[in-house]
Amino acid sequence: MAFLALTAVAMQAQDRTLTGTVYDQDGLSVIGANVYVKGNPSKGVATDLDGKFELTLSENENTIIVSYVGYATKRVKVDGQSNVEITLSEDVELSEVVVTALGVERDEKALGYAVQTLGADDIAKVKPTNVTNALAGKAAGVFVTGSGNGPTASANINIRGAASLLGNNQPLFVVNGMPITNDLYSFDDGLNGSTTIDFGNAAQIVNPDDIASVNILKGPAASALYGARAADGVILIETKTGKNAEGWGVSINSTTTAETILKLPNYQNEFGFGGGGKYSYVDGTNYIGPKESYEAYGENWGPRMNGQLIKQFNSDGEPAPFTPAPDNIRNFFRTGVTSINNISINNSTDNSDFRLSYTNTGNRGIVPNTGLERNTFQTSIGQRLFDDKLDIRLNGMYVRSSSGNVPNAGYDESSSVMYGWLWYPRQVEINDLRDYWEPGQEGVQQRYVEDLWVNNPWFVANENTNSFQSNRLIGNVRMKYDFNKHFSARFRFGADVVDDQRQFRRAPSTKATPGENGSYREDEISFQETNAELLLSYKTDFQDNSAFDFEMSVGGNLMQQRANFLVANNPELKFAGDSESIYTLTNTASGVLVESQKTGQAINSLFGVATLSYRNFLYLDATVRQDWSSTLVDPAAGLEGSDYSFLYPSVSMSAILSDALQIPTSSPISFLKLKGAYAEVGNGAPPYSFNTTFTPQAAFGGQSVFATNRTLADPNLTNERTRALEFGFDVRFFGDRLRVDATYYDMLSFDQIINLPVAATSGADFITTNGGEISNRGLELLVTGRPVETSDFAWDVTLNFGRNRAVVESLPDVISENSGRYSIVPDLFPGDEGGADLEFVAEEGELLGQLYGLGFQRVPSGPFAGQIIHENGLPLLTQDKVSAGSYQPDFRAGIMNTFTWKNLSVGVLFDGSFGGKMYSRTHALMATGGAITNEDDPNLDLLTTEGRTVYSVDYDAAGDPVYTLEQAGGVVGPGVKNIGTPENPEYVPNDVEVEPGGAGYTGYFYNYYGNGFNRDNIEAATYDATWVKLREVSVTYNLPGSLTDRMGLGRASVSLVGRNLLLFTDVPSIDPETFSIRNGLFVPGFESTQLPSTRSFGVSLSVGF
Amino acid sequence: MSIRKISFIFIIASVLAVGCDDFDELNTNPNEPITVSSDVLLASAIRQSVNTMVNESFLLGNNAAQLTAKTLRTEVDAYNWNAFPTVWEGMYTSLSDVNSVEQQAIESSNEQMEGVAVVMRSWIFSVLTNAYGDIPYFDAIAAEGGTFTPAYDLQEDIYADLLSELDRAADLLAGPGSISGDILLNNDASKWQKFANSLRMRLLMTASNSLPDAGTRFAAVFNEGNYIQSNQDNVTLTYLDAFPNQFPLLPLKTGDFDAVAFSQTALDVMNQYNDPRLARYARPDNDDFSSAATFSGAANGSNNANCSKVGSRLGVQYYNISAQTTASELGLPTAEGIVMTYAEVEFLLAEAAAKGWISEDIEEHYRAGIAASMVYHQVNPEPFGYSSVDDFYANSGVAYSEVTDIWEQKWVALFFHGLEPYFEVRRWYAESGMSWDGIPFLAPPCDNLNNDVLPMRFLYPGQEQSLNAANYQEAVTRLGGNDFNTTVWVVE
């Protein structure tokens, strides 16, 4: 109200006439620039064909404001002048126009909610193969977590935390106005249990060179118009068009980068393969064996590698020097190469434009025989007809991706080289295994150090392949018709079609496959989404100079999704051999198992949006969307009996105080905006949640078999809902040289859809029902500034900061009354039967995503409080599971520095995640297997190389090993022991020596990480996950115009680029920027035998003519 | 508002209204039916429950009874028992299908099928209560009716109901109707009757110490004469050649995490008699099936230097080992999933005779039990120095002299009979006054962690503590703690 009063300044006294001319930077007159009196926007004119204008000013009006799209708005004090010359400069710092929901372009200052825009350069300068990774560190509150799992690796993107206990909490991706799928399409089951082969998040295929802008709708208020799909925010991607080209143009971009390993564990090079300090090779099949050969023990608790003579797998039965091969694992990996080449041509005429682009992306992975090939065709065609009243645009994107082999990262015996390294001998040179077939048994029998457990890594990489071919078509057509200056109508139709085929080969003699006879599986994934949308808009005439402007749109959308998944598994090949043709579904020893899944769903929607603005400094937006969702229709109850319709409202407000208060230009504050918004959005139910069904199983011979589905449905199942409030400010100083944009939000997601576990004794395992609340509160801060600016030098800084706390406020009663916690993933690492499983948990009153497992028994009080209690020298574990904390970082921050000096610009982006926890199974496994030094473990001050009992080996006349004790060992675990009774404990420092590791899953390290083989201790290998990365570096030289002219080019630039160049972290053995994938779910905070992350660096060329 | 605009809105609204019409069809699950015939559910229940028992006999039953020994992960052998949730979950899971079968059978007045469902349910619950003691029984498997936290019932009450249910089932199986989907007993109602009655005898023997009228009830069943009387009546699942219907252990490999070897205890007993079953239960270390076969036995107990973990691998019918003799090369089938065999019934009769429950010749049944087991395992007596099974009985020293002989030979015969070997060892241990001393062929496991005391029950799984907390607490309080040393009613 205050603004209104303040602006109601009387207009009085002497009028005078002001004339002027508006020029651009090049001295050309600007036609159609908006010139108006400060504080009285209604008193304005547009410049004429010569850039001239004339205004009548009253006595107290002595500042005018000049604005033009694409240029920085300028305030000019005219005082006594009657003629002014005004030069506008291009607004490169802060783009004023942003794309909002439904593709509506808005002035950023008019928005009452947070939207952050990234331009083409932000995305494409240092290109990753997964476009999602290009957002990392660049937008406040947008948490992107990549991983090193090969060229197709997924990236997990969360905006404002996690709204839901079910599903992945990924934002909706919208390309050119139409939603596309970003699913993982990951099926763990059926392929040797614990496989994680990461084929990537589906939205990763969008080609960076084709992106014009990315607008991130962060909160529900921004995304409310997407209704039931909007709870996790929206990423709006607009692709390039030929619209702003002048005539014909050709652009060529070429980037080639090399990838090397960023981090590997600290391997020890003192002790080799074996157990209990002993090792000798017999025939590779004895785990321990009567002769204590430990040849198939699979761990590095063996003898000292000091050149002593020991029979080994490749020594033909003769003793050979036992010496370390320090870089054996590093030498397996190769330098990866990624090459992205793009050519585009565009043209525009008075009433049409087009752009055609082709991109080839080729990748050679760091794991031998892995890679990616991707071809992208992108086109945009625009046509304006009937005096520009009808505007038609066609966008099409076709992407064909394929790979002969996607590396498997995970705890999978059959096809993960990362599994193999856990048990890889420290003394074996990697090249000694390069010939991976037994001579004369090519295609039938692999050759390795031992014959029980682990597969030869070269064999895995070359024979056990995971290939895919995928076709993706994303297309849409948009027609907009302006009936008159008030009314317009727009129709859009979009389709996203995915066809993905995957083949999995496991060669004969692969350990851990049925019969070790090889297997073959094919997956087929097809997905299709279509959207048809109609929008009718009305707006007032902005030229009529009234104080109020009003815009309103109403429309509707029909969304349909269909998906088909087919998995055909031939678990055991009939005929083995060296021929390609053995890998078929029909070459089967025991039949083929087929699973198929079809899903379909639809959402019909009606929506409306209204914007009211007052004198261009006060804006009020309201939206409403009504969704009808097919997944909430209970087929048994029918439409009438189902509650499947939901209303999602939002309201937001923006006040430009600097305009309203007429802050003088002499003030350091050049712009001040306050914003606030309230919104409700939803999150839909999965299809077919109603009714108890019977699940088809593999037939028993001729007898069909169906089993009662263990998940029951709640007949009252309803939509998840999120209510959100946000407010913030945007303040700019010193003529916009410094900007601080801050947003605080508070969201509550309730009626959580949850697969509530119930006691198996009831006859069901889960009920799909509603219950529970998650709150997300957080702060987003964007600071941009230009600390230094001279005529040919500029330094720009952008700081993005985001903090989010996702808290489980409540859970369904049946959980509250029992444990108070719900396992989102009840068993992170299946396959290790027995013991306690590690869990990813939602616990009432706690941060979402607690890492649960067993813990250490610790002294509760007294001088030794907190120390680990030992018994017989081994640490004691708790009976009940404990939490090691939540994965959620305290905050994420990215800081981008750009230095521009004449034609040279340098960009440096640091990206960091601070706080939160990460469990590293790689570290736990490597330490129990004795492969690493453990010197970088902040939790345990013991080296795996300390205190080992070691033997030297000799051979008797029969050739059998004779062991001589070389050194007796033992380590003392840090902590205490109880010399009192269980009831009246008395603690003294632990002084009992035990073997650090050794035979039969005993020894200190095995027990420290949890009950021998189980490794079910969550505390031991969970670390503060803080990391900072030198995420991107680019050095770009733009060739000067004099040179490019001579070369016949419009522009040309050459860049040196680098990604993930440095990593700073205290987490041992691994790069903590990672996650696990289980049953198609991202599980942050857990790492298991992942591929090493990579740094990449290379050269990028860009020319246009 | 212009007419044009209004009409547009009208068009959108009507499109949407029409669009929603097929939503109920769209949300009808195309992958899974909401009704199926009962044969497919019976097959599911049989496969699921029998597979569970095969796996658990491998992981638990044989090892807890010292017929085999774990060589790597020795928690079971060493009495360092955690909860064994796979027994609980595997068996309870099968009950949903069983109950659906029963419901459909009642609706269609198919008494035979109803009888099969009752027998299956009774067998499954009998395994569960024998393992755990008090369990959810009367209120279990009622989630569809809204009971998500079933109460725990007393084992005594469960036993009473199981025995009467099996009695009722035997009558139902004589009634109208037909059986389908029976991959266990080939849709043969008479075999199901025999199974029902034999199971009653098993339960009466198991509870003989706690059920005052066990003897008379046993005699009544015996006198009806309708029980398993030959290996043709065996309740076993014959697996197929094709994945996933093979014997569940075939895909395992040596050195697997749950590596199991033949036990020293079993080796000692069988060596004493030169028992030809040795070449079936264990794979000769030298892969030689002639008289030159060599065997070794691993100690049950802790995984430390005192307890040798080197023992023969399990027999050719249970495992495939590359480049070694296969079952088919010896003309043997792969192993079956055993629920109950004729041999067990004969030993039940022998012991019942010894207890004076029935007036029968002890030795006759004892000898028939041994013979039945030998025949079932298709032994070749010759490499062991016998011309026939009779020759073995006469000349090996196995011939009957006292009651513990029945225990010993029954114990040998119960190889891979689910958890039954452990349940029987527990009964004998109880009959011996909670002592090993009364069981001549057994001793406490090497360096075990339970003071040489045999555990009396399985621990309730952790899932019940979190999902059925109140009822679980009540049951645990009644027991005096979720402790594996707490006795259950059948051995009190």
C-alpha cells in the first residue's frame, strides 16, 4: 500500500519538452526503444525510425528511463536539458527475459518466484557427454551429482531437496515446451543379483551445442502450472533456432578431450596374494586346501613381495620371484577420448527461419572396449504467415546412441572389473593377463590367477559386454495465432519416443553364472509420451499507458504415456565357443525366461494463469491447474468411485521497490525487488496401484505358475501433495555491478505415497498407501559481481549457494508405533545373505536419507567415553542398527570466475559439496581384502600393512610348499576392553593383539567393517562427504575481426577446456561425488565398487560464417 | 469475453471429459490378472515352500544337525545364531497362495483341492512352529481383511489345531473334486492322504514329550493304515532340467560363500559301517567311485585352527563341479526336494514301537527304514564291500540293538530332509535330559560359542520386531526373551 501512496505524487506546474536520440553501442539508432518518465511509466513513448523521441516533462520530472529488449535499461538524469543523446549497451550480464512455465517469456523482475537461467555458453563451453552434468555448480540450490560410471553414467539432479519417499525426485525436463522422460530405465533384477550397469538418465541425450537456454524453475510456485508432475521443479530447455540470424549462417564447433583417472585407492605394494601370510600355486582351485596354498583365497594377506621364489599361476609349476606390480590396476585403464563435432546451418528471411544441426559424439572409455557413439540431428523451422499473425514452429530432435559395451560398476562377480580389483593380486602385472583365454580353449575357458572367484578383467571387458542401441525422437509443433492485440491462441503438440535395446553377454567360463556356460540377455525398452496443449491468451494493450496491465491465459493439456519393457534371459548357453553366433536367445541349455511389463497412464489438465501489474513495479501472478490422473482411478470402483482429480493453485508477487520508492541514482542501490509466492503441486501415483493381482512366474514344465502379488493396494490411495511458501529479494548495487539474489523456501510434502512394509505373517509384504510428511526448507543465494572493469579487462564472479534440509516430519502410524523408520532401500547390497543389511532410511524427525547399519559398541561415559569396546582384541558391534547420519550436505556452492582481457577470456568454476555422509563399500572391501594401505582413512588409524604374520615359502621334494615363519604379527585395535563384568563393566585400553586380516574372514579388518564377510558396519566406512572440485576451466581466445575477415569467417574462437581437474576431499579411496543405483532408484550416500571418476581436458574450436 | 474464446473453452472441456472416459480401462493392470485358477497357485506354493526347505536344509538343517559342516561362514555350526529370516519369509510367503487355493476350492466345493490346501498349510506351519515356537497362526495371512499385525499363538494350541486340521484334510481328500497343479504328488489324492497321516505321525513324535496322548493318537493313525508305505509314496519335488526349475543348489560352485562340506561326524558314523550312502551324500575326494574312493569330513564348529574345515564336497546329485563326474554319468537323477520320505515313516514306526505306542516289531521297521533310504539313494553297495542292502544290514554292524540305533540311522537317513534333522536332534537332546550324552553319535561342535549347549529354537526375524512390534513383544515376554536357548513347548 505504501508504494501506491508514494507514487501518487501530484503532477503539476510547468511542463517542458525533451527531445533525444537513442543509439546502440555501434552508434546506430535504436528504433522502438521504450522511453518513459521515471516514476510514471504511463508517460512514455517509443523511439521512431531515426531513434528519436519527444517527451513532455513536468517540473519535478527530471529522470527518464530508456529500455530496449536485449539492452541494459538506462536511467538518464535530464535536469535542465532539452536534448539528450543516449547510448544503450547490450545487456550481457543479467538477462532480463526468462522462460517460465508453459514457455511464456517474462521479464525476470516480474517474477515472484525463483527462476535461474543459463545461456548457451554456460552449457556448451565445457561439454560433458551427459548434459545434466553441465548444470553442476552453476545454479543456486540445484544439486547435481554425477558419477564416474562410464560415458553413459547418470547424473542425479535434485532441486530443493526431495519431496517424495517414492521415486527419484528428479525435476521434470521440458524441451521446447514439451515434457520428455528422464527415467533411468534400470532393471537390476535377473542379472546376477547385484549388478549396476548405468545406461544413464534419459534426458542426458539433449545435445549441449543445440541448447539456447536452460531455465530452471526451482520451486512449486514456478512449476505449479505443471501440476501433478511439478513437485521436484522443472528444467526448461529451449533449443536454438535460426530466428536471429541475418541470412545464411554456418557454425562449426569441435571439441576433443582426453580423460584420465582422477582418483584411485592407495594400493599397498608390500604384501601379495594369499591368506595368513601364505601363498603357493597348485592348480588355482584351492581356497585354502590341505597344503595351505591359499591360491584361490582372493585377498592380499599373503607373503611379503620381496622377490622370494613362489610358485605362481604363470610360472609353469616352478617357483618364480614374488614381486610387486605397483601400477597394475592403473595400467588396465586407458586414456579416454571424447570428441564432439557439431555443424549447424541457419537462415532467416522476413517471415521464416530454419536451423539444421548435426552433432557426432564419440567416446572411448577409460575401461578397455567401452565407449559411446551418439549422432544427433536437430532442426527448428519457423514460419510466419498472414501478416505475422500466425506463427508456426517445428522442432525436431533425433538422437541415435549406441555402445558396444557399457562398463559395469558394482559388486557383480560376472561383469564388473571393479569387483575384480577388490581381490586382485598385488604382484600380478596386468599385461600378464592380457591373453585371457586358456591356449587352445579360446571361447571356452578363460585364464586367470585362480579358478574359483574372480574373472580376468580383460576377459570381462572384452567378452562380458553390455551393449545398447537407442533411438530417441523428440518433436513438437507450435502454432500461435494473434487474433488482435488482445487475443491470441496457441496450440502445441509434442512427442517423445524412446526405443532402447540392450544386450548382455556373459561368456562361457564366466564365474558366478549358472553352469559357467555363459549367458545372454536382451532387454527392450520402448516409451512414448505425447502432449497436446491449447492455450488462449488475453492481454491489455501495453501501449495505452494505463497504470494497470493485465494478462490472462487459459488452456488445457492432454498427456499420455505408454511404456513397454521386455526382458528375455537365456541363463545358460547350450553351445559355447569363440563364435559370435553363440550369443542368441535360442542357443539355450535350459530355456529362456521372459518378463514383460506394459504401463500406460494419462493426465488431462485445465489451467489458467493471470498476471496483474501496476505501473511496472508491482506484479501479481496467480495460476491454477486442475489435473485428472488415470493412475488414481480404481478400476474396480470406476470413475465415479474414484478420487482422481486435483486442483493446484499458486500465487506470487513481485515488487520493484527501487522503482516504487524512486531510489535516486546516486544511491548505491540500483535495484531492489522483493518477491514472495505460495503454491501447491503434486506427485502422481504409479500406475496399477489398485487391486490385488497375481504375478506370473516361470512355468514349472507344462504347469503355469502365478503367485499372489505381495503388494496390496489401499483403495483410498490419493495424490502426494506439496505446499510451498517462498520469499526473497533481489538487490543490485553500483549500477548493477553487484547483485545479490536470495530466496528462502519452506515446503511441506504430505500424503506421501509409500510402499508401507507390513509383517510377512499378514500375507503381504507391502501396502501402497498414503502417509507421512517431508518438509524441505532451504536458502538459495546467487551473488554476481564485476569487481574489476576497465576498458579492456573485466573480472566477473558468480557465486551459487544452496542449502536444503529435507526432514521426515512424520510417517504413517503403523511405522510411528513401531520403529519410527521406513527403509526406502532395505538392503543396499543384496547377495551377502545373513548378517544385517545396510539400509537407506526415512526416520521420523530426522533428516531424510539416514545411512543405517550396525555400529560399534562404545563406552557410554567416563574417561573412555565414546571409545570402541573390544573383546578378544576385536571391536564389538551393536545388536541393533544405528544411523551414521544423513547423506544430505549442509550446503552446495559453486563459484565461477570469468576474466576477460581483450579477446581472451578465462573461466574457472569451482563446485563443492559441504557436509553430509558417504559410505564407501569400496574402501571397506579393499581394506578387508588387504589391498590398500588404509593410510588415508580418517576413521581408523591402522595400516593394513602393519602387524601381519608372514611366512616365507620353500618347497619339499614332492614340490609341496613348506612355510617358515618370517614374522609373527598382530595389531591392537584402538579403543578399550572390558575387564569387569557385563553388568559392572570396567574399561581399560585394549591391549590384545590380533591378526589384521587373514584366513576365513577373521582378523581385525574383517571384524572392524562388520561381522566377517557381511561388512554390515555402517560406522566404519562412513565419512564426511565434503568435496570440492575444480569443475570447469576454459581459456578462450576469440580471433579478432581483422583476422576472421581475412579468413572469410564471421567469428572464430579456440578454447582449452577442462572438467573435474582437481578433487579435494578427506574421503579415502574414492571420489565421493557419486551414488548407488538400486532397482532404478538413485541412492545417495552409498558407494559400492564404482569406476574411478575422471578428469578431462582438451581443445575446442568454434567458427561461424 | 468473446464468443470465440468461450467456444474454445467449451471444446477443451469436452475433450477432457471424453478423455477421462477410458481412465479406468487405462489403469487396469495389463500385466497381472486379478483372478487366476487355483492350479497355478498350488504350483507356486509348492515350488516356493519346497525350494525354501532345500535351501534351508543346505544352509541350516544339515549343518545344525552335523550331517554337513559349513567351511567358511560357520555361524550355524558354531551356535553363533542370528535370526534366519529366510525360513520365516520363505514359508510364510507360500501361505498366501495356499489360502487362495483353499478359498477357491471351497467356493467350487472341490473337497480334494481343499484338502491339499489344508495339508500344505499344515506342513508349512508345522515347520514354522517347530523352528520358532509360538508364531502367528490363527490370525496370520489376513492382510486382505485388514489384519496387518497378527497375534502370536501358543505352540501347544497350534499343534492341537494342526493335528485336527490334518485329520480333517484326510477326510476332505476322500471327498468329491479333483486336484490340479500338483507338481508334488501328481494330483493323486490318495498320496496326499498318506502324506497328511504321515505328517500327523511326525508331529505326534515331535511333540511326544509334551503331548500326553501322543502315543494313543499315533496308534490311531497307524491303525488306519493309510500312511506312506513305499518310496513311491514319497513326498518329494522332482525338479526339471531347465532353469529355474532345477534343483536349487545346482548352480552353486565350490568355494561359494556358503561352502558346505561333508561333516566329520557323519563320516565317522558312516565309515563305521562302510555305509554305501557315503558315495551319494559326499563326492569322493579323488572323484573315484570305485572302492578306492576317499572321503574326508569337516568339523562342525568355529572357523579356527582347532576345527578342521577340510571335508569332501557334497554328492554329485547336489552339485555340479566342472571337469568332475556328474550325476548323469553315474546314471543318477539330480536330487529331489524332500518334504517327507518312506524311510522317515519307518523310523517313526520303529521308535513308536520302541516307545510301546504300537505293538510292532522294532527291528522290522528299523531295518525297513534303512533299506528304504538305501533304495531311495540308489546306492551301489559293491564298492563298499556288500553284495546288497540286505548284506549291508547283516554284516555292517548296523543291525538293531538299542533305541539310539534308531536315532542314529534316522539321523543318517534325514540327509536333506529340510529342517527335520535339526528338529529330531533337538528332540533326542531333550529326551536325553538336555544333554549330548544320550546321543552316542553326536558331540558338541568344535569350539562352539554356546557353551556346548544345543540351541532350542530359531530367533524371530528382525522384521517382526519392527513391523509387528506389540505382538512380537508379547510373544517374547511369554518366552522369556528372544533367545535361541529358550525351550519351546514341544521339547519342554
